[in-house]
Amino acid sequence: METLNIFIRSIFIDNMVFAFFFGMCSYIAVSKSVKTALGLGLAVTFVMTMTVPLNYLLNEYVLKEGALAWIDPSLATVNLSFLSFIVFIAVIASFTQLVEMAVEKFSPTLYNQLGIFLPLIAVNCAIMGCSLFMQQKVEAGAITSVWQSIVYGFGSGLGWWLAIVMMAAIREKTTYSHIPPALKGPGIAFIITGLMGIAFMMFSGIKL
């Protein structure tokens, strides 16, 4: 039941876009088309699903205070948590490179459509934020196993995918004839995102 709660919460309550507004650069830029949004959303979900549990293991057995005690009891006082940012980013960049090579090989059209935003997954703050939130949840006791970290990573990626696809579907069907010129494009996209964020918060029972 706790694992299911983590999964549902990561999608609808702690949604990376609608709750924290993470990953907005690629979210706004790529959400003009449902096809490209689907592709980038799947890539981000894959990277999150793979990197969060790996970063969980690194945090548990290498980085946090006392994590190296399994090597030797004398290392129980070593605390490498200050390296978390560097290690997490290195893991994320490695998997991003794998995704970029796979997309280029198997879907050149999508690779060209995504352009610079595919390699920029490596610096997508939603992915980095997911690993850092995981670290916080481990300290708080909300995540206690690698399986729960996988579920959290997958759910967070699925939430980001859902957000960008929903936005792309709205933008594809929206006519801009009655929208002031200054709000067309990114302007109206930010407004819609804010409204959707409020809707998600009300749906999840969070008080404004």
C-alpha cells in the first residue's frame, strides 16, 4: 500500500511540473506537438526510472554518512554527501547519452524534431530534482527500499510525461485568434500551466 501511495503521489500530488514547475524549459519548447511531447516525455521517464534507483544505491552505500561502513568499520564516520550533486548529475548525463544514441539510431525523425532538447535532458531540473527529492524522502523514511525508489522515479517521470502531453494536446487544438499578441506562444502556455497546476492541487486536496 505504501508503494502504491508513493506511485500515485509522485504523479498527481508531487507532479514535477504542476507542483514544483520543474523542467519548464523543455516543457514549454517541446509541447507544441503531441508527437514530439510523447517522445521527449518517454525519454525523460526512462531516464528518471533508471537514474533514481541507481542514485538511491549510491546514496545508501557510498555517499551518506556511514554508508562506507560495509567496506570497513573505520569508514563509518566518512560522509560524502557533499558529492551528491556531482555524482547524481554524472549518472543522469550517462543515461541521457544512451537515450540520445538510441533515439538517433532508431528514430532519426524524432531525433531531429527534438533537437537540442534531447541532450538537454541531462540538465533537466525535473530529473535532478527527482533524485534530490528521493534523497530527502530517504532521510524522512518515506522511501526505504530500492523498489520504492524505482516506483518513485517511474511515477515522477510519468507525471512529467502526462503534463507535457496534456499541454501539447491543448496547444495543438487552441486557436490564437482571440488571444492578445503578447500572450501568444509561451505566454498563454505559462498561464495554462498555472491553471492546470491549481487544478492538480485542488484535485489532490492540497490547500492553497
